[in-house]
Amino acid sequence: MMRQITDEVYLLESTKGAYSYLIKAEEWILIDTHFSFAKQALLKELRDNQIELKKIRHIILTHGDMDHMGNVGVLQQLTGATVWAGSKEIPYIMGQQKRPGFKKYIAAFMNPKKPMNIKPLQDGDKVCGVEAVETPGHTPGHICLIYKDVLFTGDLVEERDHLCVPFSVKWNWDTRILFQSIHKMSSYDFKWVCVAHGEPLLRDELFYAE
Ligand SMILES: [Zn+2]
């Protein structure tokens, strides 16, 4: 079952390991799309929760890794939604530029369906009240998203043993830049920290570990 986080924000349980979130804002918005192999489970969860696919008007990707963009092509087709991502991330998602490091091999190996088109987001751009914040480091064009009091971190940070920690070094394009992005993000207002990896946390309860 979908797990309700706030009045309008829901977590998709079928995407555990790399959570996707649904925002029932004025228009419905899906944040990230998990791995392509989980397509059936994801569609079943939406169906079981009476989420009409056509009501999802926007899909926003925090970045182009396989566990976040896996179903974006399929979901764009099924929903007719507009797909958005950080402007600097789009060439990687569309395959015009090879991902840095070993991720290029993973991407080639998994080869998920690409979206038909993606609209670019830059720092401060908003989609139905969801604000993009450029937070490079995990990938070159990574963005975080803020909707009201909820921060969607993508892979800027993750939750491990009730700790909010910077994303693991081995998966990052540039961890030094990731730390700068964490610093940038800390000046924003939010209450909920909705990570992809691990479980959502409240900012009040955050412990930060290096
Ligand atoms: Zn991830």
C-alpha cells in the first residue's frame, strides 16, 4: 500500500530500496521511477491505490541512475505526463552523453526505455509548486526537490540506521561537490527528508554522521 507522509505526499512501498514518491498537488506528480524490473509491482501498487495513470501529469527525475529512471519511458507512455529533469542531467538520461565511471556499463547493460522527451529544470524552477534545487555531486546534473515542507533528496543523502548520511562515495561522480550541495541544501526550509535509499526522516530528528 502507498504510505502517506503528509496531506499530499505518498511513498510507493513497491519501490523500496530506491523510493518513488507521489505528490497529489493541484496536478499529480511522480518523483523518480525505480528500476525497470519493478515495473509490474509499481503499476500494481498504483492500481491498488486507485491511482489513475492519466492523472499523473508530471514525472520529475532527481537524476538519471537506473534505480531512478528505470520506468520513466514506460510511465511517460502510459500517463502522457511531462517528464522533467535537471538540465545538466538530460544528456545522460537521453544517452547523448555517457555516464561517468562504471555507471556507463550498468546503463548499457540494463538499457531501460528512455523517455520521448524531457523538459529541463534549473535552480529555482518550479513545476506545480515543486521547486528544483541543483545539487550536483552524486551525478553531474542531480537535483533535489522541495514541495511545501517536504524535501526529496534523491541521492544527495541516504538514511542508514536512523542516520542521515552523505551518499556513499563509491557511487558518486564527485563527493567533494556532493558535500557542497549538502551545505547548500541545509539553508533551505523543510521538515520532512524524503530519501530514496532508506526511510524518510524528520529534520528535527536528524543525526548527521560523516
Ligand atoms: Zn539511487
